[in-house]
Amino acid sequence: MTQPATERPGTAPAGYTLRFPDSWWQLDLDPTTRDASIRRRIEEQVKLAPQLSREQVDGLIRTTRRTAREAHAQGALRASGMLRILRAGSGPLVLSATMVVLRISVPEEQSEDLADLVVAAAMQLGTEAEGSGLPPGEVELVELPGVGGAGRITRIEEVDYQGTRVPTAVRHTLIPVPHSRDYLVLAGSTR
């Protein structure tokens, strides 16, 4: 007899803690302060890389604001990001990453079992990848220390960045919330 992957012992943790390197910052999700806060943060970061054009800096600001706006609209609990400007032979190379934490509820008419959700995600990824030229991605069940079973979905998708399609690595980790039909979703991306 198997037991659903979402069942947890009574001693399962009730909260979560995420640790990021010191170089990451928490994105301001508050619509009243977010735009100015993000501009300040990125302007501070690019002072270390004066070789970026004003157009590139403004593009980074717009992209980060859009990420924060979308995270807020989806009810994100937290959003964090990092920005690195590396020197490359032909000019600066910008590396950025974001992590958004969401809490989602599985509708009553759908299975809340982690394995069922992961299989459904794998099927969807395979269908979306057909004809795109991108790999279908990977879907797996993993054990996280101190947490238990989780689902992990990793893929490359093309994201519109200032009118250019940019390959972006995306990873979603689904963590069942004990005694509920909810999941924490850690959605990370880097380009």
C-alpha cells in the first residue's frame, strides 16, 4: 500500500526559512514603494560597472519591476533577486536571477498528491517543448532535508527581454504544506 506524497507526520515543520547569499536582495513588492526601491537598488549595483549604457540599465530596471509586479499580482510571499555584471571580451555580460515564493491551493476537483502534480507537469512540459527547439525539461521527486518530499521542475524557456528572445533557466520546487491542499512554490530563474 502506498501513501500519498503529501501526507506528513505531525512533526512536519509549520514555517519556512530561506537563506540567500549576501549578494541577493529582497525585492520590494509593495506597489507604493516598489518602483523607486528597485531603481535605487539597480543604480547602486551598476555603479560598479560603468560600462553599461543607460539603455541597458533602464532595461534592467524595467525587467526587475515587471518581475516584482507579477510576483505581487500572483500573491507572492517573498521575492528576491541578484544582479552581477561580468566583464566579457565584447562588453559587459549581465547575469541576473530571481526567486519568488508563492503559496498555491490545489482546486478540490484535482488531485493534491505531489506525484500526480509532478506527472501532470511533465506531460505539459513535453507538449510545450514540441517544435520549440528547446529541451523538454526535467521533472523529478526529491527529498529535501528537514522538509521531506518535494517536486522539482527544471527547464529552459525563452523570455522576451527588451524585444529579444533570451534563453532563461527556470526551476520550480513544489513543497506540500502539511494538513492542507496547499503548496509552497519556489520559482527561480536566471539569465
